[in-house]
Amino acid sequence: MEREAGRSWESSLVREDEFVLRIKAHDGMLVDALLIADEEHWNKQSDDRSPQQLVNTAHLPGIVGSAWAMADWHFGYGFPIGGVVATDLDWGDQGGVISPGGVGFDINCGVRLVTLDIEVSQIPDIKSLARRLSGAIPAGASGKGGVAMSESELDCIAMEGAGAAVEMGWGHDSDLSRIESGGVLETEEGKVSDRAKKRGLKALGTLGSGNHFLELQVVEQIVDESAGQAFGLRTGQVVAMIHTGSRGYGHQVCSDHVQLLERGYRVRDNKWHHDEWNLTLPDRQLAAAPFYSKQGQDYYDAMRAAANYAFANRSVLTQRLRNVLKKELGRDGEAKLLYDVAHNIAKVENHVVAGKSCRCCVHRKGATRALGGDHAELSSAFSGIGQPVLVPGDMGTASWVLAGPRKGENRAFSSSCHGAGRALSRTAARKLVDSESLLKELAQRGITVHAKTPNILAEEAPAAYKDVDEVIRLTSGAGLARPVARLRPLVVIKG
């Protein structure tokens, strides 16, 4: 574990086992910090800021258990992406803190997987299908192409999530049981700023840009036969993966509350202090409020509204996919939702911590739930199997379907990785990768790509990401989730 000198956490770093590193609590940390990484994975990381960010999160008031970084960890805003942190809601007078930085700006950015009863050989012209998908799936930084709706319909989306989209004709009733939390998080008021509403009115049913995508993929390998059967997966089958979130609506919600909370913190003794709540944090980007304070509840409620928007957004995109399949193939391929998971969210959950039941606010930033097969929230279809965990890789390699434990919960607050994780910044990737050469290379490998923004190809190139197979191996080795199926990309639609 060779590292350059100068980081205080380095002397507290120990290897717990082959797959987990532990940074023991020191210098104000309230709990230990754990990272999923074997020796090779650890030594390959070029960005040393992420462990320090994880150490910083271990200072959050009310934190319980350990601060976790999943195998796809990398640098983020305040929290590392891949970070999982839980605070005790019974801590102090107003509960442990909730931090917008622990959710991120793209609230409920998430992934859904749709299974089809089609094999590649049954698609007469895959390039024609790709062109039709590119034309019908709005992508890019703007909200152009979003569903036209009134402000009252937007309010319904914010309160009712995917169910409201289904009522508007954008989805099937049968989809709802296959969405995390049924596709809706209960909100009290759903109160968001006028700016957030304005941004939300035009973007429903759009992908966005960056790492968001819609892909047609082929099931290349089934690793766990019983889980694969329960999930409706078979080798050679075509599936569709959709990765997007709450668009400008969620980004504005986060921006509004980050700015409000950060204004309340002032520098004191080289740390950030909030006088009203008597909270001290090592990084202003961790700005947090006690969960039951007015500010804490205002953010939590607005976050849930944005999460509902994201569930609805993925529902609309799924229906647009079904419509394209009908037009191109004459049928929608019996497009059935396998599952839809959130990976930027804070949720109130019950967990066992140090042998005691704890009602926690679990922050997952670039991490997804991996519930056990006996969890009450899961559809009976996954009983004894575990929750489907959807892990997108990169557009040139593969994505994975994992499963949570067959029963019970894993030690990371029932959490798992959410993707491959960036290995290069977007700036570094643009300098390294030529978009035109990459496009030709992918085409030679049988992958058709349609991207609205030229520099997106370089930023999202396979070289910009960690090896997804390695991330899956580490996640499995750490006992967080088990591999079920490997999915190879065929068609990629990006912003």
C-alpha cells in the first residue's frame, strides 16, 4: 500500500482482509472508514482525494457503524462517489444529520433493466433500430423533447412518482412492483423552488448527458442460474438498460439546499462550524442539518420529490422504448421491467448496528441497495434470491446484474457498488481519447453508438472507467452482492 507522505489517515490504514481496507478512527473521526479494494485495485488508484473525503464523512454528527466506500469509489462533492454513510435518527435532540452532499446533485440518478423476449438474430436491422431509438429518445444537456405537461401534472409526479407517470400513460401498472420503493417516496409537501419546477416542466422523459444512456445489451453470460431464472434472464437474450435521474429538477433541489446550508457554516479553528446546531465539520461541502430540524426536513422532503421525478422520468423513457420497438419490430418484445434502482438517495431504514436495532438515515451516493431475499419491500418474485442490483459498466465493455443476499443484510447497510467508477476525470479523458477513433473501434466490435454531443464519447470512453469486471469481483469478494449475469453492449444512445 505505497502512498506518498502527507495524509494523516495513512498511518491509520490497515488491511482487514483481502477485499477490505480499514482506516481506523483518528483526529476527530467518530467511526472507522472502510474501502472495498484489494492490493492491486488500491495501488492503481491515481486520485488520492477520495480516501480523505471518506475520512471526512466519518466526522458527521450521529454517524453509526462505519463510513463505507464501495469498489467503484472516486472523488465527488463532499462525499466520495461510492460512499455509504448512516446516521442515527435518535441521536441528540433532533437526530443525526442529513447532508445533501451525501446524495449528490443528480438526486435518484438510477438504473432500470428491461428484459425482452428477443435475441439479436431476431432484429432484422439493428442499425435501423439504433437510428430510430436515437430519434425517439431525447438526449443532451437541454430538456428538449420532454413530455409536455402542466404544473399540476408536475406536482402529481413530485408526489406520486412512477405511479403518476403510469396514470399519464407512460408505463404499465405491472412495472410498479419492480421499482425500488414501488416507484414513490412519500412526501409531505413536495415543496421545491420555482426554478426547480421550471426546469422540471420541460425535461420529463429525457436522458440528459454525461454518463447517462439507454443501451440495448445482450446477455453474454449467466453466472448464477437460479437467480438468472428468477430474474427472467437467459444467454443470448436482448435487454435494455436505462441510466438517468432527476435532470435539472433534482439538480436545482440540491443546489438550493446546498447553498442554504453552506451559508450557515463558518470557519473556526480550521474547521467549519454551525452556531445554531453546534455542529463542526472538516469540509464545508459536507454541510448538513439535524434530520428533524426544519432545514433537515425541508431538504428531505424536497429530495423525495426529486426522487419521485426520477422514477417517473425512467418510466417515460421505458414507454418510449416500448413504442420504438413496436414501430421497428412490429411488437414491443414483451418488454418487462426487471428492476429499477436508485443510487443517489437518502432513505430512512432499520439496520442492526453493533448488535442493536437502529433507525437510520442511510446516505448512498453512487451506491445502490442490495436487499436480502427475505426483505419485506421486495416483490415475492425475488424471495429467497435477493434484490436485483444493476451495475452499468462502460459502453465498450459490459454491465452486470448482481443479487443481494438470499436472506438478511450485508454489513454495509445493505449496499453495493453502482457502476464501474471513473478512473479518469472528464478533462483527462478528453486529452487522452480521440472520439472519432473510438467510434470506429466500437463499430468494429459490433457496438453502434449515437451521441448527441461530440466530446461525450471521449469523456465516457472505456479508458475513463475502472474495469467493471474487477469492481464486480471485489464487490462479490467483500460479500456485498453476488454476480448473476454479464451484459455486453450492442446499441448505445447517449447525450
